Amino acid sequence: MFRRSKSETTPLPPESEKAGGKGRPTPTRKEAEAAAKARAKTPRTRKELAAQQRLARSESSTKMRQAMKTGDERFLPARDRGPMKRFLRDYVDSRFSFVELMIPVLLITTVMAWSGSATIASYGNAILLGMLLLIVTDLVRLRFKLKRELAARFPDEPTKGTTYYAVMRSLQMKFMRLPKAQVKIGQALPERYK
């Protein structure tokens, strides 16, 4: 009476359509590890993003510092990149500059000023003034010679800012210049810069 008849059997669901299934195959171990690595590389929080950006800045500044020592063009700052800037650096570094003598002259004139004698102090001031005039004259000569060299080597390129770049570099002591000097004083420069 309460039994089912054989004709009323309920059909079973097919194997592929399980109730509560995820609808895709389980990933292999290799796929799961690759997905985990990809998730680890992308920052999920602001803190992780800031840490990642700090690390990238640190790496790029390390490369830039190393390039300033070696002269590697790829990692130099934009202001120092390019064949014209390299020529300017080499041109300034291959010349003798009176700025190199400034520290010894300052020491001598300081000693002369503290000597207690007014005549020796006035000689010290005259030496210092003469040194400053030599430096200014040297910078003016540098500017005119550099303009001529740039016109000959880079005829079609704009030369805006080159005088400032060269003068600022020549006003520094050679051992303090960055990027470091790649040529010695008096060394002949190549005709072409690439």
C-alpha cells in the first residue's frame, strides 16, 4: 500500500552535475603554485604597495649611483644622458681648470690674513682676487671654445643648456664631479660620440 511501484523510480543526477560542485577541474600543483606566486607579486594592501614602491626606488637609486661612478649611460639621470652630455663631460674633464688650485690658494690667503701684518694680509687679498679673475677668464674661454666644438661635432642639434652644464662641471674639483671623470687631463677626445 505505501510502497513505491517499480515504475515510479526517480532518475539519479548525472556525475558531472553534483550539487554544490565548483564547476571547474581542480588545478594541478604547478598551476596552483604559479597562481600563488602571481598573487604574492601583486600587493593587496596600501602598505604592501608602498613597500614594493620603496624597494623599486631603492634598486633604481643604487643602479644610478653605480652608473655615476662608472659612466654607464643606461642608468644615468636624464640630465646626464646622451652623446652631447658625454662630450661635454669629457671636454671639461680633459682641460686643466684653475678651480683645482682654489683650495690651496684659500689656505695660503687665510694664513696670510691671520699673520698679523697688514701688508701680508693685503698681498693675500690680492692673490685671492687674482685667482678669482683667473677662474672667470678660464670660464669665458671655456664657453667660446665649447661653442666652437659643439658646432663642429653636433651641427644639427640644439645646444640649449650646454654652457650651464659645462660651467657647473668645471667649477667642481675633479675628484668631486659626478658622473666621475672618464678621461685624464690632456687626453685627446674621439671625433664621434654615439
